[in-house]
Amino acid sequence: MAEELEHQIIDQQFGEILSDKYLSYALSTIMSRSLPDVRDGMKPVHRRLMYAMYQLKLNPNLQPKKSARVVGDVIGKYHPHGDTAVYDAMVRLAQDFAQRYPLVDGQGNFGNIDGDNAAAMRYTEARLTDVAMMLLDGIEENAVDFRPTYDGSEKEPIVLPGGFPNLLANGSSGIAVGMATSIPPHNVDELCEAMELMLENKDATVKDLVKIVKGPDFPTGGTLVENPKDVLEAYETGRGSFRTRAKWEVEDLGRGVYQIVVTEIPYQVQKSKLIEKIAELITTKKLPMLEDVRDESAEDIRLILVPKSKNIEAELLMEALFRNTDLESRFSLNMNVLDNGLVPRVMNLKEVLQAWLNHQKEVLVRRSQFRLEKVLHRLEVLEGYLVVYLNIDEVIRIIRFEDDPKAELAKKFKLSEVQVEAILNLRLRRLHKLEEMEIKTEHEGLTQEKEELEKLIASTPRQWTRIKKQIKEIRNLFGQDTELGARRTKIGKAVALVDLDDLEEAMIEKEPITVICSKMGWVRAMKGHGHDPKDFKYKDGDRGGFVIEAQTTDKILIFATNGRFYTLGGDKLPSGRGFGEPVRIMVDLPNDADIVDVMVFEPEKKVLVAATSGHGFIVKSDDLVAQTKNGKQILNVSGKAEARLCKAVAVDHDHIATIGKNRKMLVFALEELPEMSRGKGITLQKFKDGGLADAKTFKMEQGLEYKYGAGMTKVDDISPWIGKRAQAGRLPPNGFPKSNTFD
């Protein structure tokens, strides 16, 4: 006994055994579970379902049977797996929102687009559809090879005849070991038109085909918004993705009020989960533009989106929803299929269509050969019958009186064994003259059919002509003018890039705020405008710094002594109830830098920036917005120099006045100052000691004003201070503030 066991011990490295076993598992998953065959577009479980239902005679014109009966036959005869998995596969084949061209006609609850499950298999019934019958057409005519089932008790088809381009028409998806497949559904009429082009022009490229097959055709409709170049690249390589959006329209409720109605949603998106997501965005105020969402769907989809205000643009609201929900989704394309049922590889559009055409050609030849054999056999029998009618008395005599009539008939009339057997089995009632005429007519018809079949089998051009007719018949059944064949997914234009800033701004509820920033850099926002600065409270040792009125949708720009601009969102500022939060926590403002100014960002404005060294320039406000907490370096400063000021420049201003800490003032033309996006700038005014104290732009016609007491006063004659840029200047007018500032 021990010796017998010793012979059964395998001496092999564990790693090698594991590798072999895992490879076997991987191949099994790829070949027998997850990847579809390019010829019939089916995985084994679907193919076995179709064949089992065919064997149960569940034709479209016959009564359906319980789904449990079908599942029982499938797992008992062909597919030894769990009944739940088989039933789930069957349910999906029956769902018109999952299959573009359903293969199973389900009776009962087979689930819905909300994501609800189908009823138990004991409650539902099923039968095949006309599309499924096209896939099975010819299966009993030696169209395909069969193999033994898992237990050897039955036989099953290796592939279906597939008289319908199912792979691309209904699509497929699956995950194997180390590879996956993802093929969206397409419009059969377009696929057939593309194959007609291929048969007429063998040199047709994928680019030519994509002019016909413009993209997927999902059962749930929607709008394809992918760039045509990306669509072409996806079909040329077999890999890519397609972006689809829900179909929507604006419904006018009168008096300028409207609501948005969504009538189609992207493929494989569950409506209930989509509504839950939108409701969550409303609850968390991440979508302040939207007031409510309602589901008024019956058989058709009807989602109602209620905007918060009639002033909100519908396009902007939908753009926000597309970015934050599954109202826009991507379906990947990975045409990884089993080529000829054996080799997994990624094919392009033309290769997939050509593989189906080649399979149809093979099926046509095999069915023709099968039919030819039947015709030859019948002709042989009919020729034997004709011998009987020509020699009926002698045939009757031989059968009545000869000891071995079979051998005697074969010898006498030179008949084959098949003919003799047919004559001996012939009934007497068939010996009348009308039967003889019918046999002659049938013989003539079969002789003609035999000649046609022989020509067809011998001629490749004839075979392709027959396949062309087959494709034309499919187009007649599923053309664009039919209910099932009409394209559902609209081909839209590629989506234009929407400015993220505009979208984010639109997502924020617009409210007036007063931004308060203390000298020590504590910032907060109080709701509303018109607050009295005397009512503002600050921390001990701190005091007021900057107070500006803004909106929650505004961007707040902070200019620091290091020459950097920092950006804060008006909606992200802390509440005004307390002392606020330090700016240094909200942005990366260094400890050795102080705040120079706080201002509201206004697009397409110009700003004067200057340093204590007297250098400065004009910069566009659009260049000041920082995208990160680190800010944006605009004014370069070095040594002891620091950024001193930033002031808005009005469009009609034509001069600038500067004053130094040495109390010297200079006025020169604004055109001498360059416009830059960043840098050190040029010298505005020269100083022997001190540095720049303040600067102000103004319109010469209106004169130069400066603070005088509690109000403002104007310089009567400004000509003494007018000069060129970089001059030293002269003492300001009498009464000019000792703080050396204009405002």
C-alpha cells in the first residue's frame, strides 16, 4: 500500500504547480466564461441558454415556459453552474433597457431601469425572440460544429450560426484574468450598411466605415457627445471610450418660469440611484442652483429638475449636473474577443465585421453542402420511384414471387441499396398516375436546385452575393424606419469646454457679504452690506485693516509685501460672528510677509503695483488670480524692498502721481508705464533716501485730488510737478497730508 502511494507522489516545485494551475484557470476564464466569440457575439452561458430554449421549442410563435424550466435544462444539460447566475444572464437578455435587440421575450417582472430585480424564476416565463431565431437559424443543418457537454450525455454547439451581427448589435462586457472586454451596442442598420460597403469595396478603411457607423446606439437613448476624432481612433484601435449625456428639454411654465425635463438617461445608469445622487447634492447645497428633483416616469422616463430661480441659465445648470452626476457617463470600448473561438485579441471595427462575414460565408457553404446531400439523396430515391412506375408489373412480380426481392430488384434494374429500400417501403396507394406526375415535377425542381447548390458551393462570388441578400433582408427587418431599428442615441456635437470658474461660480448661491480683514491678518465675512465699521470687534492688540463689500460668488485678492497675490473664494470665508481665521491658515502667506491690500477681483481691469524701491508696472487683473494656496508671484522684490501698493487703474486715466517718504511728488504720463504680467517693473520715481510712499492714477482733465482734512481737495495748477518717469520730483502743495498719502 505504501509503495502504491509513493508512486502517486508528484515531486515538483510548488511554484511550478501553482503557475500551471493558475494558467489553466486563466485560460478557462478567458475561453469559457468572460470573453465573447466574435462570430456570434456570445459567451458560453448565453449560447447554452439560446440552445436550451431552442431545444424546448420556445419559438416566438409558441407559448412561453416557466423560466425555472429553462434554467433547469441549462444547468442540468449544458452549464453546471449556479442557477442564480444563469437566471441573471437570462433576465439581462430579456431587458429592453439592457439589450438593444432583446434575445428573450420575457413574460412577467424582469426588472426595470430603476435597478429593481426581476421576480423569482418560478414566477416568470420566457421564449425566444425573432432575433434569437436568426442566430439559431440553420443549427440543425450542419451549419456549425458540436461538442460533447460536460458529462458527455448531450451535444452542444461550439458557436451559433449567428445570422445576426450580435456582437456589435447588442454589445458585450466581461472581466477575465489579465484582460477584459467592453463593447457597446450599435445600430444594426448601420452595421449592415457598413458591411455592404466592405463587400463592394475591399479596400474600405475604418475611416470609411465610421462615416456610416458614427457611434454606439444605446437602448436607453441619450446623446453621444464624443469628439469625432476620438470616435475614429477608438474604432481604428479597438480601444477608447464614448461620452453620452442624458437627453433633456426646457418646459416653459409661463411668466418666465421653467423646468427641465430629462427624457433619456445614459446606458446602464440606474434611475433611482441617479435621483438619489441629485437629491444628495441638493441637500448638501453642492448644487444651489437646483431647487428640487421629481420622478414623474411611467413607461417612459420623465425626470423633473426645478431650478431655484428663473434667472438661472438652463445650460449652465445642466452642465453642473453633467459634471457631478451620472447624467453624463462614459462607456469604454475594448473590443477584446475570441477570434475563431480560440485566440483572444483586440480587433478594430473592420476586423470584427469581417469576422462575422467570414463566419456567415462558412455557415452558408456548410448549410449548402448539407442541403445538397439531402437533395442528392432525395433525387436518388425519386429516380428509383420512376423505375417503379415504368416497370410497375415487373416490380410487383419480383416482390410477390422472388425469394430475395431486394437483391433481385437491384440486379434487374441496377438500383442502389437506398433506392431498393425506398421501393420496398413504398405504399400501394402511391402507385396512381397523379403520384407519378408529382414525382417527375419534384425531380425536375430538385435537379435544378442541385445545380444551383453546386454552383454556389464552387463559386466564392456567388457566396458573397447570397450574403449580400442576407444582409439586405436584415436591413429590411431592422431599418431606420422600423420601431426596433430606428437609431435611439442621437449623435450630438462634441462638448465645448466650459470655463470651470464660471461653472464653480454658478454653483455658488449669490449673497452679499462684507469682507473684514484686520491688521494682523484675521479675515471673516459678514452677511449683507452697509455695516458700520465702528461695530466691528477685533482681538486684543488687533485693529481694523481692510473692509470691502463683495458677493459670495466673488474672488477676493490679497496682495502681500512679498509681491505675491493670493486668492480666496467669497463663499469660503469664515463666518463674521467671531474674529474669523488667520489668512496664513487659508493661504501659504509667509510669517515675514504682511498684507498690503485686499480687493475684489474684477475681470478685464488693470491694476498698478509698486514696491518701496520705487519700481512698478501695470498688470491685468486676470493675471492676478492664483490657482493654489501658494499664491502667484507678480511683483519681484529683493533686499530691503517690499511691495507697497496695488491700485485699480480706470480706463480713462492718463497720468500717475507718485510721492516718496522724502515728501517729493512727481506726475508723469501713464503711457510711460509698461504693462507686464510679472517682474520687477521700472523706476517710477528716484529717491535719495526713504522710498515710495504712495501713488495714484488720474485723468488730467479732472485734476489731481488728495485728502485734506475730512474731505478731498484738488491741486489748482499741477504743471510744477509734471515731469518724466524716474525723476526726483518736488515738494507737494501746501496742506498735503503728512502721512504722504493721496487718499
